Amino acid sequence: LRITVDNPSTPLSAFDEANTWTIDLEAAGDGHGSGIVKQAVTEAFKGDESIEDAAVTSTGRWSGNKAVLGKMSLLHIEPSSWIGGATHLLRIFFATEQDVTIGGQVDVVLPPDFTIPTPCEVADLDPRIYAIGPAVPTHRIVGIADGCHSFVAGTSRSAATVGVSARLVAGRRYAFGLKIRNPLGYNTTHQNSWFVYTRDFGGRRMDGSFGSVPLNEGEPTEGQSWGLYQSSSPAEAFNVTVTDLRPYALTFRYARVTVAPIKVPTTFTAAVRITAPQGFLWRNIDSSGFAIHPANHSSGRVVLGYNISAAWPGGVPSVAYGNQLLFPSAVYSDAHTYGFEADVEVPERNPVAGYNEWRIEVGWNGNTSESRPFVGVFSSPPVRSLSDAYVGYTYNAVGKENVLTFRIRLESHLFGPGGIVAEMPLGFSSVPYCTPLGVNNGPSPFPSDVHCAYMPLISPFPAISIIGSRTNGIPPGLYEWRLVT
């Protein structure tokens, strides 16, 4: 007997009392002549309870109940190498629908042909990914230091499991890196076979990716994941310049992006996708706001200074998911240097849902190795905003002396006599000096010639000011200081 059902709209554990399937066996028996049907027995489907994948075993007549998995969100994966045969760190981002308790696991299942080197290796990502700020933060997984274990999923697919030493809170974004080895060449199955799951302390699956994990956060998981390319563009063949990396929320102006030079290794015909870092949004992508050089256009803005020899063949693109430009198939020649300009909205902070990288994918929708000639990645300078703000204290009794510890990350060089101003709530007062720190737990040391003092008249609120000298200013870094209030 086979039946088709719709799963519940919310997760359901394999051992939830509501998740019990039964079969009623009925027969006419001795009452056949009278038309009375008698119920003989009710059987519950129960079996091996060790794991949700258990089939019929010698210890049970039925397979175990299947859990209805929760759906992961904020989910995507980014490679750090797109080339066949490369060993690299795969960046994995996700949020769970259900809490995962201590002793749980995170599983990553790779497509066929991808492998996990021995020993299995996992790591935290760049510290900026975990920066504290007003947006949805990204958290580390406690347990990464204990490493991972590789196993075979299904018949021939490599997979890795990472132990969880502290609770994964539902709805929070987490990220980690897994070292993998790419196959030698592209296959279409590579783009629809990336999966991530969580398990409870008993090894039973809880949440999972609904379809293959996408490359871009926000893309539907019914779409395609990332795929390999034949070659990687050198740095001099793909460059991005942004006129102003201050957040749009501060300037109320779009920045102008120059994507140039773009040089292709060989002449080809292909579609092109250019992706801005997470949080950046393309704006005014039309015939007046998008400038190709040296073609005619009404804006009068052209890309200069890059020895551009031909107009951008792809013309004016369409926009997908806010941060992607999709250009139709066109002929690109290795005899020319290309480039274009467009407007972009700079986010309030550095990306934490992905790396701060611009990508060009030539042949992104190709389904053979030959139709996917190359990919280029440009690491962007940081957004000019503060992050990792933190205030700690030693005593919170009314009217008592309290030592406050401040921490902040600067992404831009502050030239003297500029500096940092920290305002305090009304009612606080301070000693007339503060102590800049350079401790061993991460923050950078301040230049020796900074001046840190209580400034009661600098604003309507009590404030302290850390001023850099005209000689050194204050370079970018993660800084910490203490103040007695």
C-alpha cells in the first residue's frame, strides 16, 4: 500500500506522541452473515528508534517513524576556489528552525565527486564575519575546535559532521568553514546536490536545507548552487572601484561603481553574472544610469583611465536579488579591454552574511565545462562604518565607582586631530582621563601619542574623546579602552 501525504507545516520529531502512524485491521469474521464488521487489532508503526534513517531491522517489524524536518533559513555556501582539483575552505552559513542542544551535530553532504581530505578540517571564518552590529549577526559554532568527522552519505557522497558543544539557538545565523577538494571538472549534478542538516544528541535529523544550498543568501533553494569554472581570472583582469564606501544611511547618496578593467582569456560567447557583496544593492540600472564605454549613452558618464577599447558587449543588465547583474549572452573578445559604471547602495556595515567579495562569472548558466570559461573574484575594501561595539562594567550599584571597558572596530584611518567620541547617558560622570589598552585578546594597540580625556562640554551628554596626533592619527583596528565613572 502506498499513499501520498502533505507534511505538517511545522517540524515534528520522530518521537513526538503526535507522530504515530497506526493501521487498523478489521474483518467480518463470524459476523459475516449478519453484516457486522469486527475490529481485530490496532498496530502502531514502531521499530528501531536509534536513527531516523533506520529501515526494517531484526529488532522491529516496522521502520521507525520519519521526522518532519524543520527548514533552515539564511542559508548559502561560498567556495574560496572555483577551479577543478583545488583544495579550499568551503564557507557555510545557516540558521536553524529548531534549537539544537549540546551534543547535537551539523552535517554537510557534498555532491558526487567532491571529497573531504584526511583528516577532516573545520575552522571559524574571518573575524569580520562575526562582528557585532545592528544587523542580524553571524555566530560561531562552539565545538569547531574539536574538529569534524567525515563519512559516506548514501552510496558514494562524501559528508562531514561537526559536533555542537553549546546550544544552537533557532533563528540565529551561524557560519563555519569546511575544507573540501573539488573534482577535476564540472558536472551539472554539482549544482543541485549540496545539503546541510542538523541532528540532535541522539543522531536524529532535526532541520535541513529545503533543496540544494544556494550560492547567494535569499536565492530559492530550488535553484542552483555554485559550480566549477575552467579558469580563474588574475587580479589584473578583474577590478572594482567604489567612489565612496560610507554607508548610504550616512550620505543619502548612491556610490558609483567602476567595474574595470575586465579582460577575458579567450574569445567566447556566454552570459555573464556579476555579484556584489551581500548587502550592496544595485541602483538605477537602466539606459541612463548604467554607463558602457565608449558606446553612446545619455548620462555622459564614461569609464576612463583603464584603456578600455570596446563597449561592454552585454549591454544594460537585469537585476536579481538586489546584488546581482545578469547580462545576456554576447561575444567577448580577448583582443579588447572592457568596463562599465553603475550606481550602488552601500550597506550600513561590512557584510556578515558572506565575504566582502565582488564576483564575475562568465558562462554562469552553462551546463558543460567548455561553456563555463572563467570566474573572477575581487576582495573589496571594507565599508567605512563602526562595528564590534561593546561596553563592559565592573559594578552597577547606584552612586558607586565603576570601571567601564569600551571596544570598537575602526575600518578607516582617522587622521589627527580627529578621533573617537563616546557619549555617556546623562547622570554619569568620569575622572578626567581614560586608559587606552592594547591587550592580548584581540584588540590593536593605540598609537602611543593618542590623548584620551573626559570632555564634559563636547556635547549635551557626558563624553570622552580619544584624539589622534597629527602625525599618526588612529589606524584601522579593533581598539579597547577603560574609563572610571
